[in-house]
Amino acid sequence: MALDRVVVIGAGPAGIFAALELSRLGGFEIIVVEKGKNLAERRCPARERGCVSCPTCDIMTGWGGAGAFSDGKLTLTGEVGGWLGDYIGTQELDTLIGYVDGLWCEFGASKRVYTPDPNEAKRLERAAELAGMHLTPMRIRHLGTDRSPKVLDAARVNLLEHGVRILTETAAKSVVAKEGRVTGVELEDGTTLHAGAVIAAPGREGADWLTRQAALLGIGRANNAVDIGVRVEVPATVMEPLTDHLYEAKLTYRSRSFGDKVRTFCMNPYGEVTAESYGDVITVNGHSYADDKTDRTNFAVLVSQAFTYPFREPTTYGRSIARLANLLGEGILVQRLGDLMAGRRSTPERIAESTVMPTMATATPGDLSNVVPYRHLTGILEFLEALDVLAPGVNAPGTLLYGIEVKFYSSKLEVGPDLQTSITGLYAIGDGAGVTRGLIQSSASGVVAARAIAAAR
């Protein structure tokens, strides 16, 4: 066994930043394995002809992970984006966020940071409170869907220059351990990469794989909630009272009817609605570009659903709802809010009458009430009513709703403050481990694991 060899599973931000930190600490043979393709070879047909459920989704897998073609927002606060602070403390998390933000900039991230004016932030926070919502102002660095790949590719080049081996289109079959200590990784082709430490960073797309590995290795885990909702699209002018000051408005709300947490996610000013594939299901998402602008803004409204004993399959629950939407719409459904409120499906003719034309031309007009559970739909409609106080026009008949948007946060693996599992030498990081849910905290989790490995050497 190579005691100083580290295998990193997954080349999303968590895995990339783990490898970067290890290479800078020195003294390690580092191998990154990624089942998807290299950035230059990732191609998605969704924009031209709709999602066709490729066996390996080029949006979700490959160098850079899902972050490569995401909106590329770095939220420079520990208040959102995951639970890493629960493991390392809020003060250490703030320090790490500053550190990894500097690395993103080193590789070409925009120098511009959207920083809310304190007076405007206070005004909007008060307005949100009066509307029954909570607003979290935050500093944001926006890469843009068009620039993110360049930044992540610069990190790849840097790793290669430092002798890191990068094996794309190479899937990990299993983590190998003996007597409570990791010994390496078995690949799908039967090859075993022996290693003294393994960092599992499979991302959201690989969350189910990591959960299965945890079960086989006897690693404890707890179910995270699953977030289910819709993506809202409105004229950009409607959201400008918020986006002009905040870029992204992080709003949370407690449903009057059920007490569920409802929140915004991934707000994309002047962006477009897109699709992404999780194997056998297609869900909706949104992008925003640094250079190319539309006249629309989109954002998700998600309802968090946690399950208690005896049900332990929140991911299966979310997938089932997404499959139903795919069945009815042959992919993504779109509906005018006015049609939903009137209890009727949207048709191409009714969509054409709307003041907002879909940026996702391949979405199928339909009826989301046939898909979204009543409890979730109630929370979403209450949220839009409250949001209309802050951004008049959101709760209008012509507003478009796309479904389904589901965020799978996977099982939360039991790890220590250094993100090491109960298997010595095996670390679980990023979104796939249930530790984070965003680019900046995911990147920071990679640094935590790398430093822990170096300290244990």
C-alpha cells in the first residue's frame, strides 16, 4: 500500500479543491478519478432538443462536476450553502471561505463581488419581515455559466503541472477497506488503486453510490431532507427591486398551513431555465451568464420535506415525483400561474398569451397540480403571495412555473470534525456526503479533508 498516495473520487469542486490543497502541501501522490468526461468533451443536447437522458449526464458529471455548468455563484458567507460550520465551527468556516474564494480568483473568477448596501439591506430585511419572510443578505461572487468552465479548467491545468494524475471516464466501483482502515479504491474495470487515504467527493449525482458504500462499510448515516418545488420565471424587471441590490435574494418562509420551510434557491437574474438529468429522471434548473443576458429572471421555490421512522428514502420520494412530471410532460412541465390558480392545464395557446415566453422552449405545457403534492403546492402558492409584497408582479397570472425541481442532499454520513468517517483514512466531503450544498462550502470541505490527511501523515 502506498502510504502517501491519496485517491480522490469525484472531480467536482470538493474533489478539485482537496487535490489542490494536497498538491500545495506537498509530499503526496494524488490520483483523481472521475466517471464523467473532461470539460472540453462535455456536451449537453438539452439546449437544442431537450434532455435525452444520456447514460452519463454531461451536465452533472465530468471535470468540474455539476458546478462546471452551473450559474457559478460563490456565496461568501457560512449562513447558506451547507452544514460545514457544524463540523469545524463558524469562525473557522469564515476563514476557509476567504481562503477558497482566493483560490477561485487565482484561477480566473471575476473580481467583482456583489455586496449589498447596508441601508438597503436593512430596508429589505424589514420589508421581508413584514411580509412574513426572512431575508439573508450576502456577498456573492458570480462566475457565470459561460465562465465557470474556464476557471475550473485552469485548476485542472494547475493540478497537472503539479504532477496530479487525473483519470476521467473512470468510475469507482467500491471503496476498499481492511480491519477498519481504507486500503484503496476498486475501479469499474477491475483495477485497484491502493492508497493510504481516500477522499470520497462524488457530488449530488453520486450520492446514492456513496450511501451504498457507507452501508457496506458500516458507516453511520442519517437522512437529510429532500427539497421539492418549482422554478419560477418572470420578467427581469419584476425582480429588480431585489436583484438590483442583492443579486440573489435568499428568502425563507414558514407555510401558514403546514409550518413547512419554503425557500428560494439559485436565483438567476437575466438568465434562462435549463434541465438536468439524474440518471432516470429529468429535473429543472436555471442558469445565468456573465456576458449573455435575457430579459427574464428565474429562481426555484422549494419546500423542505423531512421524513421520520419508518420511512428512510427521501431521495426515492423525490425521484418518484420527478418521474411523474417526466411521464406527463415527456420531460419538464411548464404552467402559467393563472392557469394553475384557475384549476386548468396550460396549453401552447395559453402560454402564447402570456406576457412571459418560456426560455426553455422544450418544456411541455401542462398542469403541475397533477404532480406537486398538495402540501408542497400550498406552501409554494403561499410563498409567491408573500414574495409579491417585496417584488410586485411575481404573483401574476403570466408568471411561469416549471416542474419539477428537486434537490437531493443525500444521506448525511457520520464524520468527525476533520470529515473522516469511522473507516480510518476515508474522508467524505461535499454535496454527495450531505455536508454541503453549494460551491463555496463544497470547495472548503475539500481543504478540510486535505489538511487532515497531511496532519495525520
